[in-house]
Amino acid sequence: MLIIIAPIVGLLPGPGGVFVFAIGFALMLKNSALVRKFYARLKTKHPKKGEWVDWAMRRKSAIRRSRRKRENQGTD
């Protein structure tokens, strides 16, 4: 529902539509297996965008992945 409302809120002055869309997407990503599969495919095609979304959502898997990446770079 929030994603559908985002373009309408986007017509108002200010960046409100972006925040409404982001909240709606985050809720869908947490609660829908179909959206998670779509997001996983999107991340493989566009890893940099996936990193930004993971960072913005403060996903635990992203934190573990970045920690492992830093540890591996330190040993190389």
C-alpha cells in the first residue's frame, strides 16, 4: 500500500515520496518470500545497489558479509 501511495506523496513538495517508497519496500522485503527472491536476483545483477539497500536497512547478513570481507582483506 505504501509503494502505491508513494507517487501521490511524491507530488507534494519535498522528498516525502522517496521515504514512503523506501518504508514500503523494506516492509515487503522483510515479510514476502517472493520479494526476497526478486531482491536476491537484483543483487546478483547490481551488487553495488544491493550493498546500498543492505546498508540502509541495516541487515544483519550485510553486516556479517562486510565484517568477513574486512577480515579477509586484512589477511591478504
